[in-house]
Amino acid sequence: MRRFQHYIAGQFADGEARFESLDPATGAAWAEMPEAREADVNSAVEAAHSALYDGPWARMTASERGRLLYRLADLVAENAPVLAELETRDTGKIIRETSAQIAYVASYYRYYAGLADKIEGSFLPIDKPDMDVWLRREPVGVVAMIVPWNSQLFLSAVKIGPALAAGCTLVLKASEDGPAPLLEFARLVKEAGFPEGVVNILTGFGASCGAALTRHPKVAHIAFTGGPEAARRVVANSADNLASTSLELGGKSPFIVFADADLTSAVNAQVAGIFAATGQSCVAGSRLIIERPVKDEFLARLKAKAEAIRIGSPLDMATEVGPLATRRQQEHVDRLVQASVSAGARLVTGGVKPEGPGNYYPPTILDCDGISSLSLTEEFFGPVLSVQSFETEAEALRLANDTRYGLASGVFTQNLARAHRFSRQIRAGVVWLNTYRAVSPIAPFGGYGLSGHGREGGLSAVLDYTRTKTVWLTT
Ligand code: NAD
């Protein structure tokens, strides 16, 4: 069985305890993971704190930091096959998707490498002739980063890249459900030449490791991605220390299709929008809101595509949908589907949990027209699409905004004015018009409402890892 280690203060070490990681495709234990508890967390935060104030990192120029990030980006790209395979092995995310995503991960590090020496202070034109006042931009401090199991290399890159560009140091907690890719990534951090303590990577459980990290008095900022429940505990833990937080949480994103849309492109985008990553995606377009005259045709085309999806081993390049990451997640998805069917949802396809060892669940479509059901309000984080139809634009907008979340949204229409109206009126951090799931390091990303606050990506993300210091000088 493979054994992984933590990376703390520039050293690889076993954790205070260990736990087994299960292969989502077979249910068999395949690797042993280190488990950090309070002592490991304390060592990691202390290491990050001394690296921030006392080590060579504190004296490094911005362009030197950028060069290290460029090196890291190259190493990620060179090691893409290993990283992709580990992510697939440990989380069940299909190899086709993990391989493609690593290229993105490298591009995020490259983007932030380029920004490291573009963080500028400013000079203030105050009305005192004998005084100069300026603002310095300094790193916010030691950052605690916490990520969920899906896309860990990507979700950590959007935090690590800007934080290091800004000069912060960090402790990253990989999810207990599939930490292998991030523990391996730590080797690349070391090889890139970051001084010891600048980046510390460990894993452990939320209630112990996560709580110790978010309560730690030397943590200045917490960058959290996960669900709203854990987020509430993170915010409560941060209160003691008054650390700032940025929260990237779940979603129940509307995917709105008008009768005038290019239906072929809308069907394809909807299939990828909900079934990619086996639905374990915060931006999953999980609520189809479709104009009534085209509902039957659209659903028939969706059903045919959903039933043609190749389900299989995540390590097989031909597989299109793999297992869910954990047995717990498979049971959660099935429970919600059965509750929705009991509440009157009509199963268009799927909805039957397969017998057998892996955590598989078939692509599922629930017609929820005319009912109120959990499937319209709760995040499945699985391959389940809920469908509602509308007659007027106002009704489509009302249904789209009928959620406590507000992460992403998609609108398919040929009517340009309507597309603009929706981009203003939808309450979500991202609006995709006639496309879905487009991302770029340059474009900020984040949510409204229960989907969290703070933005990742873009230049503003770097500034969020800095704070200003006002300096006054009598001349
Ligand atoms: P989760 O909230 O249960 O866990 C996420 C992380 O938080 C894990 O590392 C976990 O160990 C940690 N954690 C749990 N309790 C904690 C505590 N008390 N203190 C500190 N850390 C704690 O989420 P999950 O079930 O692993 O992931 C799925 C969720 O993540 C979904 O809601 C999904 O939408 C969301 N997500 C959001 C984004 C985004 O960018 N907005 C991206 C991916 C996933």
C-alpha cells in the first residue's frame, strides 16, 4: 500500500496518526495517509510564521518570488501525468478530466507568477505641505487554506498562487477524502526551491485538524472552499482570533434555456454542466429551467445523451462518468433522489443506486415541474439534474433566483437584449451566456448568499492577500 507524508517546515514527516484512503472505484484501501491533529498543525503554523518574518522569504524580492512560482508552474506541467493519476486514484475523478485540469492548474501558477512584481503601493495627495504619506502593500500574514475533495489541485492553485505572489506563507489542509495529489504536489514545492516553512501541506479531519488550524492565533486569513455547514464552523473558529475569511461554498446553479436558443449547443452544455466530475462540482448547472414549448424535445435529447454516457473505471481514458468520491456521498445523493421522487418528482432517467463495490451513481434527471422538492433547493453534489419549465421571462427569472445559493448561472438565448437583462438580474457571482463552465485565471470567481464571499482568480485575488500600511513622514 502507498504511504504518503505531510510536508511541514520543509520536511516530509509522518502525521500524529494515520488513516486509510479508499479507492472510490473499488472501495478497497489503496494508500495510507498521515493524519494531522493539533501538534502537527501547531508545527506547521509556527513554521509558516517564522518563514514569513524571519526566513529568507521575508527578504526575497517580488520578482524572485515570481521566478519560484514560474518554476512551480513548470514542475506542475512536467509532472502532470503523475498528479492526474493520483487525483483520479484517490477521488475517482476521471483521468480525462484530471489530465485536462492540470494544464489549467499550471496556467494559474503562471498567471500569478507574472503578477508577483506588479503589486504596487501608492502615494496619497494629502493637504499638508510638510508631510508625505504613502501606502505600502504587505502580505496579509500566515494563511490557512482548506479545500474539499473535488479538484484539490485546482482549488488550491487559486489560493496558493495569489497568496505566494503577495508574499504570504501558508498552511494548506488537503481534504481527508483524497489528499494524495496535494501531498505529492508538496514534492514539487520543495523541488521548486521555496524556502522551508513558506508552504506547508498536511491533511486530517475537519473537526480536529481543520478546527485547530482555523482557531490558531497566528493565522491571519482563512481561505476556505467547501460546504456551508463546515464554513459556519470555520467562521465561528475564526472569531476568537478575528482572522479574515474568504469562503467559496456550494451552489444550486440555474441553467436557463429559452425556446430561441441554439438547442444543440444548449443540450451539450447542459450535459457537461451537470454530469462532468460526476456532478461533484460547485458550479454544476443542477437546475434546468426550460421554456415550455421546447421542454419535451430538450428532455428527450438530454435523456438520450445521459443514457449514452460511458460509465466505468476512472482510470480509463474512455470513461465519461466515474464513481463519486466516497460511499457517504453516494448515499447522500441516493437519499435526496428518493426523497424527491417521494415528493412527486418524475424520474426521466437514472435514479437507481447500483449494487456493487464502487461509489457509482447513474446520470439522473428529475422532472420537478409543479412540485416543491428538496431536489430544487439542496445541493446534491452528484450527477442529478432537476427540471422546471416556464412560460414568461419573469417566471424564468423568479425560478432562477429562488435559491439561497448564488454561485453560477447559465442563460441560453439568441436574444441579445434578454441576455443582458439576465446578466443584470440574476443573483449569482458568475453568469455564462450561451456557454457554461468557462474559466480563466484572469476572471474573478465567487458567490452570492450561501455560496460565500470573496473572489478567487484575477488581479483582485492577489490584492486580497495583502493589506495596506499607511506611512506618514514629516519632511
Ligand atoms: P466540507 O465542507 O465537508 O469539507 C471541505 C473541507 O473542510 C474539508 O477539507 C474538511 O475536512 C474541512 N472541514 C470540515 N469541517 C471543518 C471544520 N469544522 N473546521 C475546519 N475545516 C473543516 O465539503 P465537502 O463535502 O468536502 O465538499 C463539497 C462542498 O464543497 C460542496 O458544498 C461544494 O459545492 C463545495 N465546493 C465549492 C467550490 C467553490 O469554489 N465555490 C468548489 C468546490 C467545492
